[in-house]
Amino acid sequence: MMDDRPGSSPPPMALAGLGFELLAAVIGFAFVGYWIDRHYETAPWGLIIGAILGIVGGLYNFVRVAIRASRRSAGRADA
């Protein structure tokens, strides 16, 4: 049974999607960096900076959602 209350924690499969979000952020920013390298002839710096930005942004989102899920599950365990 799925809990649809506003404060309920997300199902495990929703949290499993976080890995794909991290991967998409890294690939997306790396692609933009690669495009900048090709367009402005700055290789390899655009790709490197794009990949770093993707990793940092993706990890930030990953940790933010994981902390929120952890707080929700801890609140549920106390109830």
C-alpha cells in the first residue's frame, strides 16, 4: 500500500532514480563543456569544467534529496 499523505517519504524506486539524475547532470554539463570547447577552441577546459560542474550540481541534488528522505523516515519512525 502506498502512503499518499503530504509528509510521507517517497517510495524506494523514486530514491533509486537519484543515481540517474546524478548521471544526467554529469553528462549534460560535460556535453555543454564539449560544445564550448568545439565552438571556442578551448579544449579540454570546457569539458573539464563542465564535468566538474555536473558532478558538484548532481551531488548537491543527491545529498539534498537524501537528507530530506532521511528526515522523513526518521519522523515516521518516531510516530
